[in-house]
Amino acid sequence: MKKLPKMLIVTLVIAVLIPSFVYSQQQQQQTRNRFDQEFGITNEVINQARNIISSSGIDKGSELLKLAEKIQTQSRNMGMGGNFTSGIILTKSARDKAKNAALLNRQSNENENLVRRQIEKTDKLLDRVRANMPNDVGNKIESLYNTAQENQRRAREFYHNQQLRPALKLSRQVENRLKRLIERVKETNGDQDRLRNQIERLENKIIRVENLMENCGNNQAEQILNEVRNRFAKIKSNQDNIGFKAIENRLRGMNQRLNSAIEMCQDNDIQTEKLNRLKADFDRVAGLIRESGDKRAQKLLKTANKNLNKAERFCLSGDSEACAANIKAAQISLRKAKKMAGL
Amino acid sequence: MRQIIRLIYLALSLYIINAGVVIADSSGGFDLRAGIGYDYISQEYFLESEDTYLDPDSSLKSALLKKDYLDDKKGFFYLGYSSDSENSKNIDQNYEIGWEQTGELFRILGTARIGKTLHKSQFVGNFRLELKENYKGTADPGEELVILNSNFDYRYRLSNMVDLRSKIYSESVRFDTVESYIYNYSRYGIELGFNYFTPNFNSISFNSAFEIRDVPDSNQLDYALFRGNLGYFGSVFGAYLTADLGFESRNYNQLDNRENYFLISLNADTKMPLGENYFLRARQNVEYFNFSQNDFINDDYYLARFGLFAGQSFGRFSALSTFIGPEIELLNTDSDYSNDDDYTEIMAIFGLDYFGSKGLFLMVENKFGKRIYRNKSIYRSEFLFERANIIGSMGLFGGLNLDILLSFDLEFHDTQSDNSRLYLISGGLSYRF
């Protein structure tokens, strides 16, 4: 009888202990599994960081990576001793450090690439500005350019000495300054090549229009040419006292005026040709119409003659519209006269 | 190197003596400029390195550090010669040689420009030499160097409307000591292009270039580069437009096309006059960078910048010009790994230019704004910034001139330990004889 309680107690104890034991074994196994998993992930991160650092050629982050590897070794020791929870904490710490090592190296490297690209970009801009700066640009602009060049040289020296932040900032400043300088040069001195080209071309155009005027006979066009010639002479003699933009605007205006004079002469040419052909036709049929005896035809002939004379006067004075209207009227009258005279 | 310096020193002395005689005669084209200057570049920032991770309790973690990159007083003189530009029969010549010295370093600089115009052709040759040496103590790596630049430019006027251009150029850089960042190299290139002037006086330009770089100590840093540019300058609907479309492709001598890239950029600047003194200006810059190999280091990106400014000009030839307006900058990385760097910067810009007639000029620009990182990252903190630049030059009396340059770049981060301040002060007092 006394044995029964004892057996019950033992059985109860065993009944409690065994599940606990089993449970704790299961927990331990789960923790172990988790440890293995975390440990494996950290190993991958460490390997990736090692590859990044070794392939970058830059040492930045390598000390931190070594620390990460040491902590990972400690984590392994913990695991081997069955202390999985501490092992998990350590391996996570190692993983953080390995990530930071890779990031430090990446930031350093991309900064190096970034700085190098910025320096090269500014160098190209310096070359471009120098190539497009006119010789007589003036001391101020030259001084600005020289300052920019000197600061770019300093930026390059900082880069060579691995002082990347001042190298980047300085080179960017030079780039911004050069862009402002280009704007300023274009606004004050302008693009000298372009301006010289514009002046030369306008000069040649004036000569062309002068040649055209010899056979044009359009007074209005001639007035325009004289006006443009005078204005152009004033600009050439007064260039230094007029801003670049003002010169350019005036040249454009003169160019447009010359274009309209050319159009007038061309219109004049066409009308003159029409008039000459009509006159030739008139001369050819006038005698025949008079001999026809048809009074209506003769009256129409006279009207055509009047219109022709008017057209000639209007064409000479440059009134192309009135000239064209009278040519048309003369054409109609002459055609009718020819029909009535049986021609 | 020292032998070369001695020879240059001797040549310079003879040059100066000769120039002194010619200046006395006052009919030559010599120009002498001498002066003193001061350069200071300093940065304040919190320590950011692996030290903070190695020892989290380190007192260095929260210390504000100040680093002076440059703090030099210097003296300099330059001697130049220009030929008589009025006489078109002469070859145009400009030479200049200069000596600069600080407490530890001296620098010899020489430039030469030779040009000749013959009917429709124009030839120009440019040369530049720079020699830097430390005469006190031991030189740091990269401190002592020789740089030689040269280019030959040929232009031909095909017609009133078309100019053709070509250029060959070279650059050679040699250091006394080489290291990972410091390497000797040579670049050689050729450029071809043309300018076309339209009937209504605008201009279109095209340039293309091919260049190679040779680095004797490392094959991997050699590259071949090709670039092209198409530009426009002229009026459009009453506004003045300057636009530039560029393309660049660079191929390094590395495995798997590492570091190879191509870049496309578009820059445009439009100025619309509003009445006699006012104007509106719009600026756009767009850039796309693509690396052949996407890796953790090299990310493709898009960068865009847009600004709109209102301004006013004053005085004869718009001597004084001011402008103000907002600008926005966006960076978008196209990365397989991380987009921590994507940001938007919004800023207000104020600028002032004064180009006076009595030797005074001043250029001021101030930017105030904020950078916002679009993808929250523990490695990046947003910040306000203040960036200012002041450049000025003033003729004092006679040939005496004062030049100053002041610049600072301040960042105020959400994470205080990321704050940084960069200062640059440079000044010079020179006399031109």
C-alpha cells in the first residue's frame, strides 16, 4: 500500500519530466535549427562583403569585415558549446557589421567614381570654354577663367590625395561658375565668330542688293537700300559702344529690310517682263486691229494702250499693285480687241 | 626633375632680364604681373568611419572634426608676351611663364598660343606646362608632378554659312610617386566638327571626338572614348535659346565590361526678354548614365534639373543683372541592389552679376534648399543646405588688382552627426606692370 503512493509520485514526476524533457529537446532543436539558419545567412553576407571589398581595390571597410569574421567565429564556438541563443545574437551582430563594411566600401568607391566623373566633366567644360573664348575677351573674363582653372587643378590634387569630399565640392563649384561664365560671355561679348559672320553676311547682302538695284527700277527698294547702308555704316563704326544683343537685333532688322527690298525687285522683274511681253504683243497687233475697221476693236485698243502706259508708270514708281492691276486691265482689253478684229 | 627646374629657372631669369630691357623700351608686347595670395579650404564634419562601429563607446563618435585641406600664403609672378595683333602679316603669339610659391611648394606654369589666319583657314596651337615640387621636407604621394598639354586646332571657312573644325590634342601627367589613386597617364584625342550659320543668323554646331588614355602601370585604367555634341544657339519665338545634346561612350580595358558606360545629356537655357530690363530664364539639364555591367558599385541613374528664374538688368550693356527663382533636382538610380540614393532637391537660387567698366566685377550666387531621400534609409539622412559663392575682382589704382573668392557649403542633417560645413577662401593682390 505504501508503495502505491510512491509509485504514483514517481510516475507523475516521470509523466511531467518526460514531456518537459521532450519539449525542451524540441525547443533546443528549434533553437539549433534557427541558429544554423542565421549562421548560414551571416556567412553569405560575409562572403558577399568580402567579394565587394576585394574586387573594389579599396581597403575601406576591411577592418570592420575582420571584426565581423571574429564575431562569427565566436558565434560558431557558442553553437558548438550548445549555447545557441547567444550564438544567434552574436551571428546577427556579425551580419550587421559585414553589411556595414560592404556599405562603407561601396560609398567610398562610388564616391571615388563620382568624383572622378565630376572632375572629368569639369575638365571637358574648361576645354570647351577655352576653345570658344575669343582672344580679345578682356581681363575680367580671363581672370574668372583662370580662377576656375586653378580651382579645378586644386580639386584634382585633392582627388589624387584621396580627399574626395573637397575634390567633389570644388569641382562642382567650378562647373557652376563656368556655366555662369559662358552665359555672361555670350551676353556681353557674344559669340564673336557668330557676330563677325553676321556682319560679313549682311555686308555681302548689301552688295548683292546694290547689284540688283541696277536693273530693278523700284524707287522704294532703293530707298530701303540707302537706309540700310547708312545704319550699317553707323553700327560698324560704333560697335564698341553698343551691346552685343543690340547689335544683333539691329542686324536682324536690317536683314529683314533688305529681304523686302529684294522681294520688291523680284516682283518688279516679273511685272516688267509681263509688261514687256504685253507691249510686244500690243505692237504686233495694233496695226492689224486699226486696219480691221472695227470701231469697237479700235476703242478697246486705245483703252489697252492707256492701261499699258499707266502700268509702266506705276511699275517705275514701285507701286506693284497698281502696276499689276493695269497690266491685267490692258491684257483683257487687248484680248477682246483681237477677238473683235477677228485675230 | 631638379635639372629641368634649374634649366627653367635659368631661362626664366634670362627672359626677365630681356623683358626688363624691352619694357624700358616700351615698344614690345611684354606684360609682367606679380602679387601675393592666400588660399584656405577647410571642412567640419562628424567622424564617419568604421571606428564608430568598432568601438561604439568611443568619444570620437560625437566629436565635430575640423580638417584644413589648404592653408597657404603664396607669392607669384607671371611674365607674358603678346605679338602685335594689329599686324595681320604676323603670326599671333601669346606666351606666359609664371612662378608660384607657398611655404612648402613651388609651381612653374607656362603657356603658349600660336595662331595664323590664311584666307579661309585658321591654325592655332596651344601648349601648357605645369611643374610642381615640394622644396621643404618630404613630399606626400601625388604632390610632385609634371603636366604637359598640347592641342592643334584647324578651322576652315567652307562658305559664309559653314565653318569646319578639327583638333588633335594630348595630355601627359607624371607624378614623382604613384599609388592606387595616383597614376601616370597620357591622353590623346582627335575632334571633328562644323558650325552652320542659318539665314536668320542662328547657329547649329556639331562636334565629335575620339580619345584614348594610356596608364603605364595599369591596363585596367586604359580606356577608349567616343563622344558627340549637337548644339544650337540663337533665337526661337523671340527668346534666346542655347541647347546642347551630348553623347559619350567609354570602354575600359576590364573584364566583363566593368566600368564601361554611355552617357546621354541634354542641356537647354532659354532667356525670354520681358520689356527692356526684365527677363525670364528657364534652365533644364537631363542626364542618363548607363553602365554596361550592373554591380553593387556602379549604378545606372537619371539626373534631371529644372529651374525658372525672373531677373532684371540694369545699366548700360546690362552691367548689373540679378535673378531669383526655384530649382528642382531629381536623382533616380536604376539599381538591382539598393535605391537608397534616390533624392529630390528643392532650392531657391538668387544670383547677381556686376561687370563694371572700371575693372570691377562681382558674381554672387546663393542656393538654399532641402534634399529629401525618397526611399527611407538608415544610411542617409535628409538635410537643409546653404551654398554660396562670391567671386570678385577690383582694380584699385594703377595696375593693382584685388581678386577674391569666397565659398561655403553647409549641410544641416536630420541626423546631426551627418552635418558638414565646407569653407573656401581664396584671395590675391597683384600688380600688372
